[in-house]
Amino acid sequence: MPSVPDNLSPPASSYAIWRQLSPLFVCTMAWGVVTVMLGPLLPALIARWHIQDSQAGTLFTASFLGQLVGAWFATRNLRLSLLCGAALTAAGVAALAWTGFFWAHIALFAAGLGLSAGITAGNVVAGTATITRRATTLALFNVSWSIGAISCPVLARLCGASNTRLFFLITAAIVIVGGLFVATLPRTLTNEPPASPSASAPIPAFLPLLPLTLFAASMLLYIGNENSLGGWLPSFALRNDPTLAASNIALLYWISELTSRLAMAALLHRISEAALYRGSLILLLITQAALILIPHPSPTTILIVTAVSGAAIGPLYPLIIAFLLARTSNHPRLGRLFASASIGGATLPWLTGVISTHFGGLRAGLLVPTVGIALMLVLSAGILPTQFSTPRSEA
């Protein structure tokens, strides 16, 4: 599929970008709620089903296996992926209101499939809608996702730890509303462009094997790390200090991520993208190492580490996608690359739970995302070429 046309011609402002893509952003907020819901709900679900950490980790795996399948096909028909993605997500979440532990895996697979199809298509629409403001547009897209992620623990707290059924039903309704919004997205943003050549510089058809592998690995590690931290930090905090609410820890994590993405959108033209990417990884690595090395972290320490972790991880994914689309634009095989990211989401949170159960504590389990962050830092040289690393004055 050819790239989506540059519908938002420069010098479009951030407001113009937000206005034209607002139906997509509204639906993305709903998807943000679903993406992170296992984090604040996990302690209640573990108690409800009487399961261990290693078993709870399979819930993440089921969701992200569905996301792998959804991402694989998402870029073949962007509009269909957005609409069907919302419908499947709503159906899967609604089913969770009545399922037990076994059938929850099927429901989470369906929800994950729809979630990934929609978010992957949304990333491509946002990232190819404008060339000169690609990173800024992707930052705004991810800000809308973060708003949904922040709303999730708030909704979980309002529903109550013992009333997960109410949470699932309300969330399904929110996704349905989001689907109605995305149906109004201008077709020019999701249709194939005319066959006329683009005035911009030609973009290679697809990546060679080495950079393709590096991008796939970086996306895999990012999704795995983000969901390992977002999913397990609330449980880690609760076990260290029962006075800390899991929903509050999750809320702090996602608020910090949102804040950093808002700052990224506003300051991107003053900051080297390569420096922002590597600096965020270094800061994230330091915070996770501190959490593991401190034997009995205080509530204040946990809160600080959670906030810094969310802030440090926030800019990473928009930057990875911006660098990727700058080289490939939209392409029929691009969905396979997004699918690789879901493998990280399926394996790293699960592996975190397995290590935690084996060694008797989540401090050991958190070694999994810590190693993943270190690997992302090692791989950074391969995904941030010099020509894509300079500040963008027009962003």
C-alpha cells in the first residue's frame, strides 16, 4: 500500500493536526484504557481467581498474542482496521465481565487483537499524515493514548477493587463510543493516495535486513518493558507497603508518561531526538537498577521511581515510530514489524511473573525489564542515524 498522502501540509500547527485527527485521538483514548487495565486490576484478579504470579502473567501473554495477530494485518486496510479494531476490543472487554480465569484468556486475546489492529493503523495514519511534523503528530497520538491510560486506574478506583465486572462493562461502552468517533475520520486520511509521485524525497520501499531487525527488536523490547513496568509496579508497591493503592501507583506511572509526551511535543524542535532517546533510556535504567538494589524501598522511594520511570519511558515509542516511518512511510509489510512489538508484550510481563514466582519476589522479576532497557540502549545506535537525529526547527 502506498503511503498515506501528506494531508496536513506545512506549516500546519499542532492545533490543526489535533483538529483533523481528533476522531482518531478520541478512539485512541479508549484503547489506552484497555491497554493498561491489567495493571491496576491485577491484584483484584489474583485474589478473585486465587492464582500465582506465574499464572497471572499468562493473562498478559493472551492479550499480546492477540495483539501480534492484529498488528500483522493492520496496515493492509487502515480504515477497516480502525473500525473492526474498536468492535473486537469492545466485545473482548465486555466478555471479561462474566468469564473465569480460563475463558479470560480467550476474551483478552480477542480484545488484544482488536486493540493492536486499531492502534497500529492509528500509528500509521498519524505518522504519515504529515511529513514535516511526523514526530510531533506521533507525540500527540501517544498523548491521547496516555490520557486513556491515566483514566484507567481512576476508573478502576471508582468502580472498586471488588467490582471488576462494572469496570469491564463501562470500559466496553467507552470503546464503542470511541469506535463511533473514529468512523467519522476523514477518508482522505485512510484512503490510498493518488498515483502521482510525491514532491518529497523518495523513501526506500522497505528496510534492509539489519535495520529491520534492529527496529523490530527495539519495538519488541519497548512494548515488553512498558507493559512489564505498568503491569507489575502496582503489585510491587502494594506488597512493599499495603498502604499504597495499586490504582494510585498505576495512575502516577501513566500521568508521568503523559507529562513527558506533552513536553516532547512542545520542545522537540529544541532537543536532539537522539539525545532525548538515549537520555530517556539511561534515566530509565538508573531508576530500575535503584529499585532492584534497594532491599526495602520506602513508599516515597517507590513513588519517585514510579514517576521517573513513567516520564523516562514516555518519549521512546513516538521516537521509534517517527524514525521508522521516516525511512519506510506506509508499506504493506509494515504491520509485520508492528507485530514483532506484540511479542515483547506477550513474553516480558509473563517472564517477569515467572522470575518473581521462582525467586520469591518481584524485585527479582523486575530484572526482566531492566535487562530489556539495557538492550534498547545498546541497539539505539542502529535505529538513530545521524540524518534523523538533529533537532527539527519546524516541529
